[in-house]
Amino acid sequence: MNDPVQAVRAFTPQPGVDIPLGITRPLPCFEQSIVDLELGSGTGMFALNYAEQHPERHLIAIEQTVNKFDTFSRAVELQQPPNLTPVHADAALWVERYIPEQSIKRLFILYPNPYPKKKHRNLRWHYMPAMHAILKVLQPGSSITFCTNLRWLVDEAAAQFDKGWHLDLISLGSIQQNSRAPLTRFEKKYLARGETCFELQLRLPE
């Protein structure tokens, strides 16, 4: 944790690798819609609420874990939000394949797996080579929201996104219980335990 900023090797997707589309609902028209992206949507609490609260926007929410995505997908089929596309895929590969460059306005990374072991450091989103491809799909001026209950992780992510990826650091604050409606099931659980959660807000430079 002493030197969190590091250079990240270039993202080089392997040609010919089959990456299924992984959707049961259509993707938006990127040229005509305001499109946002969530990486690691879990069982979909944030995605479903966000789609309801922002009918003028379209959210693509990606989850790789089978059980979590099945729960998410069933909720989507029950509620039928017209502006939400759940995707069952590895986001690191899927985004580069299916999302056009400069088409996403907001990016959400909410309570990701922290991969706390040193040998798994490069699996954290802010150190992943795939972040090269993910940042390319963001429009200039797009916002990035990163949340976690781990102080060391949010500090590390802030440093890497700022100095390593050259994003603008907008704010880094704590979230206390009852300060807002929980965004995800993880946030709800952590706050109910009395833990402090943290929210990092960044922006892709114009």
C-alpha cells in the first residue's frame, strides 16, 4: 500500500476469442440514447433502482457470477424496466467488444471484490489492463463513481485513477448510516453493521 500508483500494461484482447453477447434484452441505440454503465452489478439492486429513477437514461449493467446474474435477470423480467440491459459476461472483455468508443456518460464501480492479497493486485479494477478499454468507451467529461467499505482500497483507487489514469479527482467522502438510501445490498449490509463506506467521484477530462 506504500506506493499505490503503478503503470498498467496495455490491454491487448486476444483475436478470435468468443465473447457471447450475454443479453436477454436489447442494447440501446448508442447514437440516440444517454447510456451509463455499471461494472459488477451483483443481484441488480442499484441497476433496478437507477433505471426507475432515471427514465431518460439507459443503463447497461454487467455481472459475471452465474447465481447473482440469475437473480438479477429474474428481477428484470418481473419489473420490465425499458431502459435497463443486464449483461451476463466478463466485463473486462465484453466492454471492448460491444460498446463503441466515447458512448458512455456515467460509469459505476460499486463495492467490487477488493482482491486483498498482493498477488491478486492486478485484479482490482484500477490496476486492470482492461481499464484502458473501459476508459475509451467513456465520453469526455464522463463521471466515474467508485464505492467500497475499505479505506485502504478507496485511497489506493483514488491515487491510481488520479496519477495512473490521469482522471480528475472530484471528491472522496464517507457514507454514514441513514445519510442516504443504500445503493447496493453490500452497502446496506455494511451500514447496518455500523461500518463506514466510502464514495470516490472522478471525471474523465474534457
